[in-house]
Amino acid sequence: MMWSQESWYGGAKGAALAADTEIIHIDARVHAYDPTAGGFKVKLPDARRLREIGGPRYVIINEDFTHSIILTDNAGTTLVTILFREAARVYLHDNSTAAGGWYIRKSQVN
């Protein structure tokens, strides 16, 4: 398994979200998106590639004021819709399958 300093120490990424995207297992922990339209999906990585259970493994932030983001597991199952100006803290509790088992806690972003 490859490790980057970004995944080890946390790291952060910010981007406009203009299409569905996938987080890779060595990606940053904090992902701030500004969707250009509603309904784009952010797919979590294959949970079997993640060694540690717990978290928050990722923090997904929706910085937009009007559009939502759909967070899915690696199998494409919708886990939660992150509304405008919300953040979702994503915890991993089962990495025995690609889809994994995730616990998600949402909060408002000021």
C-alpha cells in the first residue's frame, strides 16, 4: 500500500465540483467542494484499502449556497446528501468489503 504525507498527516483539498468524483485511499482527509450544479456524487474509496478503523477518516464540506452533494460508498450506494453549507464527518467502522461500513455525522458550516 502506498502512503503519501498528505494522507498520513491529513491534508486538505478544495475544488469546484463539475462532475462526479471519487476519493482515492491516499487522498487528503478534508475535501471542500463548490458544486456547479446539484446532484454530483462523491464516491468514497474501497474500504479494504484503508487500514485504520475510526476517524473521522474524511471531512466532506459543501461550500456552495444552493447545490447539494451526494456521498456514496464504493459500491455506489447513497450514504447521505450533503446540503449547501454543510459538512459531513465520515468515520469508517468496517473495512471488510469494498463498500465498507461508514458512520456519518453532519453539521452546518458558517
